[in-house]
Amino acid sequence: MLAKLEAISKRWRDIQEKINDPDVMSDMKKYIKLSKDYKELEPIVKAHNKYSKLLNDLKSAREILHSEKDEEMRELAKSEITELSEKKNLMEEEIRIMLIPKDPQDKKNAIVEIRAGTGGDEASIFAGDLFRMYNKYCETEGWKTETIDVNEGTMGGFKEIIFEVKGNEVYGRLKYESGVHRVQRVPKTEAQGRIHTSAASVVVLPEADEIDVEIAQSDLRIDRFCSSGPGGQSVNTTYSAVRITHIPTGIVATCQDEKSQIKNLEKAMAVLRTRLYELEYKKQLEEVSSKRKTMVSTGDRSAKIRTYNWPQGRVTDHRINLTLYNLQSIIDGNIHELIDQLQLAENAERLKEDL
């Protein structure tokens, strides 16, 4: 572990020198990458310095114990050795977790897509419940959400809704939500009070920026049309809605949420970049998900990850066999415990791989 820490500290010092190099500063892409690496490594370097000091203090206390003849000093040294040894064990656990290679995508903003699955109108209503759940969770985290595209359900909720989430470590937290969410309850549309099972799928993608994906203008077909749905006077009167087709792949991105055509174009381009970026990123996810059950949701988005059972008031996450009996609180956006437990399970698996 010490060898790893020393190598990271050396790498951090090298980056520090490079960042101040005028040639590097003139290459914006390289400068941004090095700055990100510098910030990521800094907490590990600080932990290394703290750990090194602790080891030196422990070494000094042991030397005093072996060389000192005064009994009082020896007792003080013994007490210090016990205390420092406990701190050393705790710090080593913390450092092991810090040394787990992080997914560089975790710091990115996210684009979230929720689609109604099996269950007709009830599936659309449930997709609306999930959207509100994530919206409230994002509020508690201090993240900003912006709707990109909406297709409303006939009885409420959404057949499909796509939205962007901006903030700190957004993808790193929300990525565990990708997969099929299942609901068991008596639908509003059910007259006889029978419990139905419906589903909605959630896809969480790391938002790609222009540095990640370069798109040639000649590869794009841009269609402008009148937006539909609620939105005031601009609906069905101005060509503010935008549909972008990436000709080589056939990938389509649409946005009609804003009244401004320019803003809709910007949002649609963000979705298109993200979907193109996903093609490459998906290969890495599939490789990871074959090793880790907690990541199966992002690697295989057809996997059933969670069940929300209304009659029993429970939520079960099938990846880690976790059941919580606070369904209403979870639907109200309190999904912190679910995500924390998934992160813990993933870290434990990654530590096993590292060992």
C-alpha cells in the first residue's frame, strides 16, 4: 500500500509541474484533463502525508518503549502505541477504499430517461412517480434538473420523459438507478381492487461534453417543428421544437421543452453527444457488470433491479437483497439509503478484486 501511495504522490507532483508549463496551458484539452487528475489525486496525497506522519509517530513510540528505563515513560509509550495502532488500522481501511480506481464518469452530470413499460396506463403513472422521486432526491442533493423531452400518459404520468441533472458527483450516485423498476399495487384505473404488476425502465447516462465527442456538422440532419403539449401560445404556432438525426448511426435526439429554438437545439445536441458517447462507454459497462452484481443495472438495462410493493409498504433492491419498509418515504425522494448501500456493496466487491 505504501508503494502505491508513494507512486501516486510522485504522479501528483509531476502533474503539478506540468500544469504550470506554458505549453500545457496552451493545450486546453490536455490542461483540463491534468487539472481533473490533480484534484482527484490530492485527497490521496493528503491521506498519504497523514499516514506517513502516523507511522513515524508509531516508530518513535516503539523506540521509546525499547530504550526508556523510566517506568512512567514506558507506560506513556505503551498507551500511545495502542492509540496509534488503532488509528493506523482505521486509516488503512479508509486509504484502501480511496485507492479503488474511480470511474472517471462519476463526476459528470447525467441524462436520465424514464419510459413506461408493461402495464399500460398504470406503467405511465408509475413512470411519473419515479420522475417525482428523482426530482425530490435531486432537490435534497442541491442538484439542478432540466426537462429535455416529454411524452405524457393518457391517464397521467409519462410514456417517456428525458431530463438532465447537473451538480456534483451526479452520475456517480444516480448510475445505480439504471434498469427495470417494478411496481405492485392496485392501479387507479382498476375498479375491482386487484393488485397489478407494472414496470418502468430507467436509463442513466453520463453527460458527454464537446471534449468527449466531436460531431461533424455534415453528419447531422436537423428538423424543426411545432412543439406539442402544455406550454402556452408558442405551442403549435412556432417551429421551436428540434429533432436531430445523426446520419451515420441513425441516433435521434429531440427537444421541445423550451420556447427558444436555440435552447432546444443545445439540449438536443447534449442528448445526442451523450448517446454517441454511450456506444463506447457501454462496452466498458458490460465488462464491469459481468464481474459485479451491483453494476448489473448499468451494464444490462433490461435487468429487473427493484420492486416497489404498495400493499406491504416495502421496497426491495434485488441486486443486494436489500428490503426497506419505508416505501412512501422512498417515493418522496429519500433514496439515499438505497444508493449508499449499493455503493458500499460495490466498494466491497472492488476491494476483493484488488486483494
